[in-house]
Amino acid sequence: HAEIDPLFRLIERGALRLEFELSAHWPRVRTLMTRWEQMDLADASIVVMSELHVRSQVLTVDRRDFSAYRRNDRQLIDFVAPPKK
């Protein structure tokens, strides 16, 4: 899986961090999952993390969903995804 090696190098350098306590943020996660019918737990958690860390970028392969989702109900989420095919 050579394509994931750069990702793990970012983690090793501390450039990519993921710190999230679901038990502290479940009410917001639940609200998002209720509002966005197709949103799963992982996506809802990522949206909440983007609300908590507003200067962050989301790394995703799900360009379509993250183009639609909004942080704080109205703000675009800055994300990085593979180019459209």
C-alpha cells in the first residue's frame, strides 16, 4: 500500500493529528446525523472536529459529501480530496 506511506509519514512528523472525544461531543454528532440523513458517525465526527479546529483541513476521499456538509450549519468545510475523475 505505497499510496498510504505519505499519510503515515505525516502522522510520524506530527503534521496530522486526530484527537476527538466522542463522549464529549455526542449531542452535536447526533444533531448532524439527524439533519443529514446519509451522514454516518465517522463523517459527523469529522464535521464536529472541523468546527472545533476551524483552521484545519479535512483529508477525505469523499469529495461529494464534504462539498455538501457545512460546519456550524452554514460554513464551507475546507477539505483536501483526490481530483475528480
